[in-house]
Amino acid sequence: MRYEVLGPVRAVTGDVFLDIRATKMQLLLTTLLVREGKAVTAQQLIGELWGDNPPRRAMAAVHVYISQLRKVLADLYGPVARDGGSGVQEATLLTRPCGYAFQLADAQLDTLDLRALITEGRAHSTVGDHERASDAFSRAAALWRGPSPCDTAEGPIISTFATWAGEARLECWELMAEAYLASGRHREIIAPLRTLVAQHPLREAFHRLLMLALYRSERQGEALMVYQEAWKSLDRSLGVEPGRLLKQVQQQIIRGDRCLDLSAG
């Protein structure tokens, strides 16, 4: 069994995908998965489900949703047992004195895979194995399946998670681009970096990496145009100039500095 929250929350067993369609159930399961193994109070769940405007019988509604979620889990694990998977330790929704806790047991969770892959990629990068690093970072980036209704949730638990996930995704793409460049795959990363620059015009690292990828692809003029676009975006949005690293790469490109060549990396 596998649970996924980097996109619309869902559970996966074998070839069966169970999408949780009801928004409140999505919020409930995401909250419990994000806090996996830790108790979440009923009052916290109310905040995650309804924000600052809970209904009059919010506590009773939480109990109903918990009951429905337990039924969903029971239905999910039924086929596993029938297919000979009785040795599988089922994920459990536990009732604690102070609330509820989700215990993964033998189940998998995509956010745990994400952390493991980023750690793996960093380890490969540290020893100079950039091919394996780029593979690990690529697999990590592929874990995101699109926007989730939880991205606009108001509750503090899910909001904090959504912020972390967003930053982790950008970091993952940045690390992947660096690994591609270090392994000589600069042409392959140009198109993804152009998309990232368009989506995140104020993130200077993406501009810098795109400039380097273009320069190594013998497209010096385009690399310098990326710098000009970065300058315009930063000035228009924040009234500031590009940072030191971005300016440095621009000057190195103008000089044809050999330190930008792959052999110098």
C-alpha cells in the first residue's frame, strides 16, 4: 500500500488507485499523513477542515469523517488480504486520548520517498557521481502529480506542509539542473529551465543555471538575454538588481571565462 499527498491525495495498492474525491476527506487524510505517527487533536482537525468558520456541530462531523476514513482503509486492505497479502501490516488510524494518529506500518508515503531521494542525490553529488545524482533528483521531481485542493487550505498543519512541499519541489529542480550541468547534459535541461524561469521569474538560481546551460551549448547571446530578462523581472517586481552570483555569471560569459566550461567544473 502506498499513500500519495504530492498532488491530489490518493491511496495505491497494486494497480488500483483510490482517489479521495471529497474535499473534507482529502483534508482529513492529508493532515493525518503529514503528521504520520503523531496525534492530531479533534480541535486541530476542525481547524484544518473548516478554518476559522467551523459549523455548529463540527466535532460530531469530525467523528463521522473519521469513521468514514476507517471504512475506506478497511475496504482498501481487504483485497490485499484476499490476494495472499495477509502478512502485510496494515496502516492504522488510531484513537489516542488526545486525538487521532495515522500509523503507516508497512505502507509507503511519497513524502518519505522524496526526502530519501534528495538525500541520495546529494550523496552522489558529493562524491562526483553526477549521473546517479541527476537520476535521483529526476525521480524525486517526478513524485509531484499536479496541484492539490489542499494547496489552498487554511489550516496551519496543511498550510505549513504545502509551503514545505513547494520549496522542496523548487530545490529538487535546482539540484537536478545542477547535476545535469555537472554531467554534461546541458542541452537536455534548457527547456525545463526555460519553463521554470517563466513560472518563477524571481528565483535567480533558475536564471543562472539557464544562462550556464545556454553558454555551454554555444548560445552565448541567448544566455545574456536571459540575464537581461532577469534584471527586468527583479526591477519591475521588487525594484532591485540581480544578486552577486547572477551578475558574476553574466560577467564571466562576456569575458568567455574558462571557469564556466564543463572541464573546469
